[in-house]
Amino acid sequence: MQRTETLIIKVLQPTVRKARWLDTMADLFSQSVQLALDSAHTLRTSSRASIHKVSYHPIREQFALPADYARMAVNAAVSLARSYDGLRHSAHQRETAFPTVNGSQGIGLGVNAYRLVERGERWMLRVSTGTRGDYVWLPLCVPGRLRDQMRLVYGDAKLFKRGADWYVMW
């Protein structure tokens, strides 16, 4: 039996420049998710292919997001639309309104948008800015008991903010 775990790691306090980039990217990502949700609502569908077809390129053009970020925004919108469909068909259907983005959705990181780098005892998250060769390096606060698990991390991730602190989740 395969075992799946969710790993949530705190990002050490980013510099002012990095914090500004994270906040800006989180805002753009939320707006992108809302654009895709609006498309899903207009089309009355939660089909990934349909939502992707009408919202992916507008997200890339309007918000100048790199491909992996645009894909993750579409995926987040599909997830929200499917959650709505599930609730609509349940006993709570009268209480369910179509979802909207209220605040930050975090930042979805596709596998091509980040890399984990181990430097001695320190772990760094290298996040792509969308410009070739330009990255934001975020130091991670990895407890000793999770160091071995960090070497096994792969797949899409999510950067999100709780209070004043940033976290990354796989």
C-alpha cells in the first residue's frame, strides 16, 4: 500500500524584496484563479479541459504569469469548481453559492517552477520568477526529523501565508 504524506515547511523570514515578490505573486495568482473561476461559472462546467481552453492564455497575457503558474491557477479553479459541484449535488444544495476568491490563494508551484536545494544542513527553495535564470531563493526551516523526507519531495507545491509567516506545502 502506497503511503502519501503532506509536508508543510516554514520559510524563514524573507527579505523585503523577496516578501514584496511573494505578496505580488500571491495577488496575481489569486486574480488568475478568479479569472478561471469566472470562466467556469460562465461555461457552467468544472471540466479541466474547458476551463483551461478559455482561461489559460488570458491568464498568461493579462497577468504575465509564467506557464507553470498559469497551469496551477487553472488547476486551483478546477478544484474549487468541482468542490462546488459536489456540494451542489449534496443535501446542502440550497446553501451553496458558486465560489469566489476571498483573499490569497497562495501561490501554486508546478514541478518546473521550483527546485529544492540542500546546502549542508540548510535547505533552500529556489522559485522561478518567470525570467530565465532569475530566481527567488527562500531558506527553509526544516526540523532535523524531516530532513530525510525532504529528499523524497517531488510534485506540485504551494506557497502560502499565514499571519506574517510563509510556508511551503507538498
